[in-house]
Amino acid sequence: MRPYGQLPENVMAAWPDRTAAAKAVAGALAAFMNGSGECWPALTSIAERAGYSRRQLRSVKKGLRELRLRNLLIVKRQYYH
């Protein structure tokens, strides 16, 4: 895994009305991505990488929701038995 990720500049430039939460979460997800652009971090891991505390998970969820609504993120939930 790469130690740092990066988002294509055109993605962020084409989205000037993004929230701070969406930008932070997108950057955090980029840091977790593998070569195929996939990642499976825990919500708390995303929060930590984005600079949020565990008490601010609502902001992380808001950022994730915004990325999904903009079709910049596909979420596949994993269920454990």
C-alpha cells in the first residue's frame, strides 16, 4: 500500500461547492486506496486520517454521504457473522 494517496486535481477542481468534511474524507480514502482504487478502512480509521476525533464521526459520515451522492464513491458494506 502506498503511504500517501492523492485525488485527481480535476475531481476537486470540478467540485467547488464541496464541504470541508467531504474534502477531508476524500483525502483520507485516497490514502487508503490500493492500486485498483479500492479501500476498506473502518469509519474510525477514516476519521483519524481525516483529522477528526471519534466524537466527530457524524462529520465523517456526512463527508461519505456527500461523496456517494456525487457518485465519487461506491460503498459496499461488509457484514460479519
